[in-house]
Amino acid sequence: MDLIIDACGWVAVARARLNIDLELRPLLGQPRWLLPAGVERELERLDEEERGLLLDLVRRRATVVPSPEGLAHPDDHIMALATEREAAVLTVDRALKARLMNEGTTIIEVVDGHRLRRVDP
């Protein structure tokens, strides 16, 4: 299964200092990470403000997916990509989670500041 990385989800993982591979294994196995181009730009901006966001790790591990024309907002790109690839999404964004659940998308979220949880629709 593919895993789409959202900026706020990645920041939550970095802040929680999770071993992402160990946490993901029981939830998704070893997913292929996808990083929408708009999310990469958000993370670059956030990394300038707050060091320690493991930007190098996500860049090494994830495939950057260019933003299609007409989908300027990263959340719209995430929605389209999740539907197209039947992928799970790592996020803690409440509005995005609601949209994803409406579309039947699996969500991976950081809970209690120290672990990941899978939420199936």
C-alpha cells in the first residue's frame, strides 16, 4: 500500500520522535511513501522555522509527486492522489481527515503524542 505524507502529519511524527518504520509495520507493512510536491514545499518552509523535522529522511524515502494542473492546494492533491492510488494518508489535520473519511480513505495519525493509529473508513 502507498502512504501519502501530509505536512502536519510529518511534523507530528518528527515532534513525537517516532521510529516511523516500526510504527508503520503493524499498520501498513512497508508502504511506499508519496510526497505531494506542495507538501514538500510546506515542509521546506516549516523546516526553516523549526529545525528537526527530518526533512532529509522524508526526501530520501518518499517519491515526490508533481502537482497536477488545477489542484493548487496540497490537500486537494492529497485527496486526488489518495483516490487514484487507493493510498493511506498520514495526517493529523481534522478537516483533511474528515474529507478523507468521506471518500473512504484509510488514515494514519499520531495519537497521544507517541504512537501511530490506523483509522479505516
